[in-house]
Amino acid sequence: MNEVEHLAHAAHESSLLPWIILLPLLGAILNGLFGKRYSQKTVSLIGVGSVVTAFVLSTLEVIRLAGLPEGDYLSVDLWRWFSAGELNVELSFMIDRLSAIMLMVVTGVGSLIHVFSTGYMKTDEGYARYFAYLNLFMFSMLLLILGKNLLVLFVGWEGVGLCSYLLIGFWFSDMEKAEAGQKAFITNRVGDLAFLIGTFILLFYSYGSLDFVGVGGAGGLPQTAAYLGDKAPGMLTLVCILFFIGATGKSAQIPLYVWLPDAMAGPTPVSALIHAATMVTAGVYMMARLNFMFALSDVAMTVVAVVGALTALFAATIGLVQNDIKKVLAYSTVSQIGFMVVSVGVGGFVGAIFHLMTHAFFKACLFLGSGSVIHALHHEQDIRKMGGLKAKLPVTRWTFLISCLAIAGIPFFAGFFSKDEILFFAATAHREGSNPMLFVYIVSVVAALCTAFYMFRLYFLTFEGKYRGDKHTWDHAHEEPVMNWPLIVLAGLATVGGFVGLPHFLHAHALEGWLEPIFGWLYEGEHAIFHVSHSAGLEIALMLGSVLIALLGIAFAWRLYMREKLPEAPVDAWWHKLLMNKYYVDEFYDAVLVRPLRATASFCHRVVDVRIIDGLFVRGSARLVGAVGDGLRFFQNGDVQAYVTAIVVGIAAILVVVEYLL
Amino acid sequence: MLTPPLLAAAAAPAAHAAAQQPAIPLSWYLAVALILFAIGSIGVLARRNALTVLMSVEIMLNAVNLVFLAFARFQADMTGHVITFFVIAVAAAEAAVGLALVMGLFRHKKAVNLDQMSALRS
Amino acid sequence: MDPNYAPYVPVAVVSILVVGLAAVILLLNRMLGPRRPTREKGIPYESGVDPVSHPRRRFSVKFYMTAILFLVFDLEVVFIYPWATRFKAWLADDAFAPVALGSMLFFVLVLALGLVYEWKRGAMNWE
Amino acid sequence: MQAATTTSDLAIISPLFIVCAMGLVALLVAVFTPKDSFKGWLGYVVAFGFALALVAVVWLWKQAPLTLSNESLFFALSVDHFGLGLTAVILIGGLLAALTAVDYLPSQRSDHGEYYALVAFAVLGMMAMVMSADMLTFFVALELMSISVYVLAGFKRQSAFSTEAAMKYFVTGSFASALLLLGIAFTYGATGSIRFTEIAEALASPQASLPIAQFGVVMLLAAFFFKVAAAPFHMWTPDVYEGAPTSVTALMATGVKVAAFGGFARMFLTAFGDARFRTGDLPWETIIAIVAVASMFAGNLMALAQKNLKRMLAYSAIAHTGYIMLAMLAAPTSGDGTVWLGPGLIFYLLGYTLASIAAFGVASVVSGNDVEDVNEVAYAGLAKRSPAHALILAVAMLSLLGIPLTAGFIGKLTIFAEVLDGSHNEYLWIVVVAVINSIISAFYYLRVILVAYMRDEAAERPIQLVSSRSLTLAAGLAAFLTLVVGLVPSRALMASGKAGGSLADSKARAASTATVNDVHTEADAPATASAPKATKL
């Protein structure tokens, strides 16, 4: 039964690994505690330097990893963190072929965004604090992706959440206005709750460790998952769903996506780093990490796929009508992560990671581009007041265009390959004895159409046509050289990044080969779970179809927005209202969740505590006792005596329980 | 060999104790003690004057002393008596601190009523 | 007579004697003594303090202080007295005698330190 | 067993002795130094005394369990790993709490030397509480602690709040003492003994009067629930924590709580630990389960609404009481009725002590000069004014919340795992409730961090910070240790496990020494503190 040898690989000690993680922490501590005393130059040197060094070290380690026998991984066990009974949890990290990709993306994109930030935040008084938070985020994110077991991953999971709140609220000087942070906070707590409960269940069934890889095929989570799949499939499904709920919180999926668009309140580089490239994809990474568990639960996978597809469509339709440049990108992010989740749900883990990577490139580029625009226009974010910016911001314009082409899925840009991989899996992947989820495929295709449309709507309205804002701003609009370089690098990656995953019929899918030791068993060999079509014709047909879809969307946007007079928004149409108001989800949550919660809290305080406990039980019973003791003096008890009365009532309750109820 | 000096004859056999049961049954002592304890509790719960509350606590402690003595007597065991001494001493210390606190309260409020202390609340 | 009550006969005799003697002395005083009553002589306690006044009248905090100190120090006798009754028996045990004496000395030492503290703090001064 | 070994007895009780002597010294020094001179150095002296006692505890730990040759002491004190371990936690808490007072008290215009004497006496009482082997020792120790803390709570005499807090604590506390005594009296009546081990034996015999014992146990429970601040016996907590001087609150949140839990666990597991009583005739385990849930909800829900940091921490303390009580549900029992504790309880108390000291330390720093109210304004934007203090506060909040890499996380995890394991899933629901509650608690803990890091104090009333090296040192050390214990918890966990496990030996020890002629060795009692085995389904 519990044979998981197909997931077992050898470990190699890595001495550089701890430094990759510690450097950003060091930077955060230095800038956080002493940043006020440093010059801006020193702060930048520490902040950027620590991350760039981590990137260089990561590159060295990944090169080393590539030289190892296929499937082996680098790891370091710092020390035994704690042990409870037979459960041993080590403070340990690993770079395997999956985390290597994340590591390169996070440190690489992270470095670029740090560089970009030195320009973007130049005039901000909280410069050192900003870099301290950003470095702390990098540290947490590295914990998350390099953690060798679920608990270390959870440390990072909580850490990135905390940094995210700190950075969302970076510019808010008082809590009342920082509602965005609060919202992110509350929705993420829901996700974390599910994550924690899932962890506890796994803890309970664990074979002495919560490692993602077992030693010699035994122990670790793979064996737990195998055991659960064998003996308690219901429990396995429950655990998967709980972890998926955790992922919906962090990765902004239905129903917990509402925080992400509001999180755009933070500085734009933060949006690029945290809310586009890295943190929000943590949920997808976590599910890929736990592929050996998710793959075993048919029900959970179906839920994942359907939720992902619905999110992709839902967010894309909202993106159609948004007028805030960052809001459009935010909904686009939600939608794109929906694609990745679809991919996980249909068994295309490689596709999910592939899209995660390409998305990190082009979406970071888009966000940084929007940051460049916002910076140039003195914090104007309404695309109705932009236009014609290609004249003022040439670098931004070209990089933005490239990224738009990539996200829309125009051939040979990065997004084309990764999105097609996902759609191909959605259309053909299936388990033994069941059919591909065509519903998911169709919904995804519609979402892709919307994506192409709204991205080019955004591009046309921002960079083409005539400028529609005030003259003064236009005259001062310019690009910061230091901010251009990251854009160019990211745009380059968005252009060529897709070639690591050429279509299957070419048999040159480098990424799939790279990840073969981790995901390969799902498709081939005796443990195989998913079956994918190998028909080259079908693949080409699907590909042509999605290119057509993308072109259709772009053409539609061209028709509507590439002209002198912009179309009047059909503000009275019911669908427009619905979309403008984001399907009234916020209002729905407000009515169904937030207000009742708040009401319950205040009810507890005012009614339950003050009236019922204090008034009825405490005072009331005090009066009763008082009436017995001294019939005349009903109304004489102060607060202390109410407390004592509570004690007496408590004893009475215990006696009743002991005597009559047990 | 290991008989503690103060707590000598601690574990007397129950049968031995039963032979010399006094005329008044144990339950009567306990009833009186519990009534006293209840009177004390009601005093703490219902009386407004801090000094009265203090006295009520003393009544409660003495009620417990009665319980100890009753049990000690009926089990022919010294432990209960010894405890009573300790309780008396502790009660004195408590009363001393209590009186000092009442004086402190009086300094601030010019009164010694408990219902005047409600500045601290949620 | 119930033999159970035999031991209490001397107690009864003493009680009767005490009450009787007190009554006789009072009676003699009443009959023999000269009587020239004044107001001052009529009050129960003659040391210049008016015993009858408003019950809510404040009196000095010093009274509390003295009462508290008396209470605390007076009560220590509940530990010293039982110890004293047993001490002679313990003296016989060579090994235990130092412990018995030592613990009581420590107890008294702590009390004495308390007294020093109290004295130095001025709790003994009436003014 | 000869009295000739008196010296070694003195060595065994040396931690108690050192602390007592330190208290007396502080008392005398206080009265012989000029009235208006700085008394803070006494804080260092007392802290040094605590450190010395800590050294003695560590020294004794290696030889434990120790047997006192003097019979009175033998029956009164158990100097085993449990007692020594908790004593160490108490001493750490007391040491750091004493350091927080050094500069805080002058800032509150309450710099009197007696403070440190009272702290020493309170700590002495706490230490005796966790080592006590019979009800009488326990009662006297508890009163020594309580009476000292009543006075400490009202130490800021010119403050109406402080006096009110002391008075409230006194009234409720003395009521609870009376309940405790009543409980002791009835237990004594039912069993004819006040020694924990003998009570257990007597209860097992058929002559025991269970209804009387039951009444006694309920009263004891009520008294302990009061001392550990469990709902609905908790209502004094917020008022007293808020009104008392912050350095005293720090002591109350740490030492008092540790001592109360230590005494609670030892008394109930040793005297009433038999499985027959825990869920059967004296169903204290079930009561604890209910009260734990009530405490978690009462504490966490009320904490949400608090603006005052001290008051919020008071409610959070109530919630933590709920978590800690779970550890007692999980006490493993072997076949012959021997009961012991896993590492959860003691480890959690250690983590909680450290985090509380850090939190209250920062609360002292921001409570300015003679300011009563530690509301949000006081620590808003602390990260800009004093990054070190903000960091300490953040670490404390994260640990209280139970974020990984802090001691609080390991503590929660250990307790939850123990409960699942010890109850064979029967209490799964309670763990779910506890996890939900710790999620609720995130709202108010992280809010503190957000306020300290995100709010701009420029527009607010700037509050002068108490500049104090000792205060920062104590809070910083506590925060640092929180992280250390969170990162490298294995030694502390092992020691906690050893301490909890030593409860199992008390029965064997009593049986082998009390009746010399009738030595029956308890071979099957778990001699070492083996942690519970992970359940495999």
C-alpha cells in the first residue's frame, strides 16, 4: 500500500542555502532598526544588495542543482525545531526542481522590483522603513518556498501575510483609512484558519514528519497522503479542500478574492512584487508542492478546477469596465491566478508553474509600467484621464505593449505558451474512466477572450490616442532611468520566457523535463493518475483557436478605443452596473458577513455582556441573594460584588453540572 | 518513624474514630458551618460597606475553621486543629491588609463603600 | 447523677462561687460606700474621652494602625504556644532538637525583623 | 532518613531560603535608606537574588527528585522536577518583572523600597505553591503570594485606580481563599488527610465519602478558576490588570499565573488524578473542558473591543488560561492510575511568561510619566519613535498569537497535539475551538502591531517614553528568549517533559518512603518523562 518510492530522491547538503534566506532578514533588521540613521544611499545598498546577493547565490545553487542526478535536491537541516511524541519537525530547507523555479522567480523579479523601488520611493520619508518591510517580505517568501516541511512553509505563509498588511497600509497614517489592510487581513484569516485545521489533521495522521519528501520513500507527507488516499479518502478530500481554502485566501480566488483589488492601495512596486508576482501565487505553489495529496482526491481537484475557472471568468468580466489602471491589473491578476488554479485542478501542475512563472514576468512588468505611469502623472490612476502617453514614456509604452501581448496570448510571447498549455490540459486531461472537464475549458476560453479585450482597452486608453488629463501634469511627465531597466529586463523575459515550455508536439518542453522528477509520476508509470491527449493535431487546433480568440479580443478593443471620441460607457445598462459594482460581492459580504459579525460583537458586548451577564445574571442574582439575606436592601451592590456574584453563579453552575448533568 | 511533629497522629484509622463519636452528629456541625459560610458570602455579595465585607470574609473563614474542627474531632485527627491555627493567622494578615486598603480607599473617595469603585470597567 | 457529668461538678462549684462573690462585693459597695455622684463619675470610662458620641464620628487612623499591628503580632502566639508544649519532648531527640529550636528561632527572627521595620517606619509613634 | 542531614535539607530548600532572605534584606534596607533616595538599585539586588535562586534550582534539577529528611518538610514540599521546573519559570518571570520596575516606579512617583521586598515574598509564595505537597502548605503559600500581590496592586497609593484595583482584587481574592479553604476542609473531611498522595489513596478506598469529596473538589475548582482567571471567575482580571502598576501586572500575568497553574496541576493530578474521578465521580476534567472553552471565548471576544493595551492583555490572559487548561485535559494515565503531564503545560507557561514580560515591559515604557491609560495613542507609531521597543512589542504579540518561530507557537502546538493524543480524539472539538479562537485573537494582537508600525504619531499627542535601560533590557531579553525558545525549543521541551513526567513519581515516592515496611515499588509507573506517543490510526 503506502509505497511512495516514486517520490523519493536523494538529498545533498547545501551550505549556501541558509544565506539565501538570511541575507534579506539581515537587510530588514539593519534597515528596520537603524535605517533612520543611514543615508538613502546606504539604505538602498543594504536593501537592494541583500536581495541581489541572494539572487546570485540562488543562481549558483540552482546551477549546482542542475548538475545533480535527476530528481535529487539540495537541502539543509539547521536543527531539530521541536518534537512532539513521534513527530519530529526540523528547521530545514530544500531546493528541489520545483522550488528552484520559484526561487529564481522570487529573487530575480524581487531584485528587479527592489531596483525599481529605489526610483519610485525616492522622495518618500519612510524610505528605510519601506525597504525593511520589503526585505522582510523577501525573507518570509523565501521561507515559504524553501521550507522543507509544511510548518516551515506555514511560517513563511504567515510572514508574507503580515508584511503584505504592513505594505498595503504603508501610506496610511491612520487605521480608519487602512480598511484595505483590514480587509486583506480578515479574508486571509479565514484562509489561514482552514490551512491550520488542515495542518492539524495532517499532523494527526503524520508518519513522524511533515516533510514534503520522505526519506527513502517512507515518512513525510507523501506517505501520509498515500495512507489517507488508501484508508480515508473522505478525510483526504477534506484536507485538500481545507488547504485549497487556504490557497483561495492567499491567492485571491472565489470566495476570498475581495481583498486583492483593495490591496492596490499600497505602493505600486509592492503591488508588482507581492500582489502580482510572488505572494499571491503562493497558494498555487503550495498546491503544486502538495501535488501528491491533491492528485489523489478527485472531488477536491474538481472543486479546485471549477473554482479556478469561475474566478478566471468572474474577475476578467469585472476587469472589462474598471477605470483605475491598478484595479484593472488587480482583477487581471485574480483572473490569471484563476488560470493557474484551473491548471492545478485538471492535473496540469507543470502548466500551473509555467504560467506562474510567465505571469510573474509580464504582470510584474505591467505593474511596474503602471507604476512608471503613475509616478510620471503625479499619482493619477484613472485611465480616462490618460492617453497618448507613448510620446512621453516610450520605454514604458513598449514594455507595456509587450506584456499586454504576452498576457493576451499572442504567439511566441511568454503567455501564449503557458496559457495554451493550461487550455490544452483543461480540454484533454482526465482521470481513468472519466472525461475531461469541458465546462472548465469553455469558461477558461471565454475568460481568455475577456483578458485580451480589457488588457488592450487598458493599453489603448493609456498610451494611444490623445492625452485627456491636465496640461501641467503632461508637461512634467517623464521617465526615471533607474526605473526603466527593470522594465526592459522584465519585458525581455515576457518575450522569450515562454520558450522553456514549447508545445508538446514539438517534444521540446524543457520545463516539463525539468519538473519530470516531481510531476512525472502523475502521467506515466504504474502510479499514473492523469491521461492527456498526445494528438498533435488536437493541440495545434486548440492553439489556433485560442490565438483567434486573443486576436478577436484585441480587435474588439481596437474598434472601441482606438478613435478620437471614446465610446460612452453604457452606464445605465444593467450589466454595466453589475460589473462596475463588481457583482456587488463586497456589498454582499458586507451584508452577509461583516455586518452580522460586527453586530454580533457589539451585541456580545452590549447585550450579552452588559445586559444579560451583568444585568440579568450578575445583578439579578445578587439581588436575589441580597433579598434572602437582607430583604430591605435590594439595590446595593457595586461592581466588585457583581464579580463575586459571578463566582457564586459559576459555582452554582458547576454544582448543577456535576450533580445533574453528568 | 516518620511522624511529623506538628501533624502527629495524622492518619488515624476510621474505625477507631467511630468508637468515640460525640452525641451531636457531624452533619449538625457542618450545617452550622455552612450556614455561617453562607451568611458570610451574602455579606460579601450584598453589603456595601467595605468594612462589613471584610468582616463577612472573616465569618467565612471562621465557618471553615468550624468545618475543620468538626472533621478533625470526628476523625480523631490533629490535622484539622493545626490547620485552624494557620487559618487564624492568615486571616489576621488578610484583615490587616484589608484594613489598610480600606483606609486607602477612604483617602481617595472619602467613603468606604464598594459601589463607589467603578472607575475601572470595560 | 449521671456519671458523665461528675467531672464538671468542680466547675459548677467554682462558677457559683465566682458569681456569688462578685454579687456580694457589689452589694457591700452599694451599702457601705459614700455616694457623691458627679457627671464625670457617671460615665463608664473616665479618662477624658467622651464615650457617647455620634456613631459616625471619625477617629484617628492611628487606632487602626495599632489594632492591625496588635492583631498580627498577637496572633503569632498560636504558633509559639503549641511549639512550646512539645519542645521538651523534642529536646530528648538529639538529632531533632536543633531543628526544632532553629525553626522557632528563624520564626522569631522574622517577627523581630518585622518589628524593626515597623519601629523604624514610625508605626509605634502616636504622633 | 535521619535528621542529621539537616544541612542537605537546607540545600534542598535553598532557593526558597535565598528568596526569603532577599525579601527581608530589601525590607530592612528600604526602611534604613533616606526617604527620597532612588530605590531602584534594590530591584537589581532582588533580581540578583532571583538569579542566585535560579542557579540553585538548576543545581538541584540535576539531582532531583530530592528527598527532604526532615519529616515536616518532607510532607510539605515535593522538590521534584515539576516543582523545580515551574520554580525556574517563576524565577525568570520574577527576575524580569523586578527589572521592569526599577525605572518605572520612579516615573509613577511610587519609588518605595518595600516594593521589592513584597515582590520577593510574592515570589517566595509562588515557589512554595508549586512545590507544595499538601493542602496546608499550598494554602499558606498561596496566601503569602496573594497578600503580597494585594499590596503590590495598590502600590501606587496616590492613584485612585491602583487603590481600586487592589481593593477589588482583595475582595474577590479573599472570597476565593475562603472557597479554597472550604474545599480543603471538605476534602480533608472526606479523606482524613491533607497530603495529596494520601488523598488519592483514601479516595480509592471504599470508605471514602464521595459526595463530601465532590463538594470539596467543586470548591477547589472554583478557587483555582479564580486564581488562573478562567471564565466566569475572571471578572476581576481586567480591572486589576488595568489598575495595578504595570510592573505589578507583569508579575501577576506571569508568576501568579504560573504558580496557580502549577498548584492546580499538581493538586488535581496527584490527589484527584485517578481516571475514575477525572471523568466519573468527580468530573473535574469535564468541568475544565467547559470552563476552558468559556474562557477562550470570553477572553478573546472581549479583548476585541479593548482600546487599552493593559486591559486587552488582561482579556488575552483569560483566553490563554483557556488554552493552558487544555493541557490538563490531556494528562496521560497509566494502567495503575499513575498520572503525569506532557511538556505542554510548563512549556506554554514559559512562553507565555516571556511574551507577557515583553508586552508589559513595552506597556511600561509607553505609559509615560504618571500616565494611567495605555491606549492606542500611547503606542501609535512606536516604530518610528523607538524601533527597538516596537520590535519587542511585535515579537510579544506574535508569540501570544502563536505565530511560528516564537515560543507561543510551539506551546500551542504541543498542547493541542497532547490533547488530541491524550484524549484519543474525544476532545478534537475542543482543539478546533481553540484553533478558531487563536484565529480570533489575531485580530487584536496584530492590530497592536499595525498601530505600532502603521499609524503616524505626528498628529497625535506625543507621549514621553520612560527611558530605562533595565526596562528595555528586561523586555528585550524576554523577547529575545521568546524567539530563541521558539527557534530552538527542544531543550526547553525536554525539560518541560521531564518536569511534567515527574508528577508520575510522586505516588511511587510517597509509597516507598512513607511506609518503610511496606515498600512496593512502582515498576510500571513511567519513571522518565516520556512524552505521549503520537497516535497512529
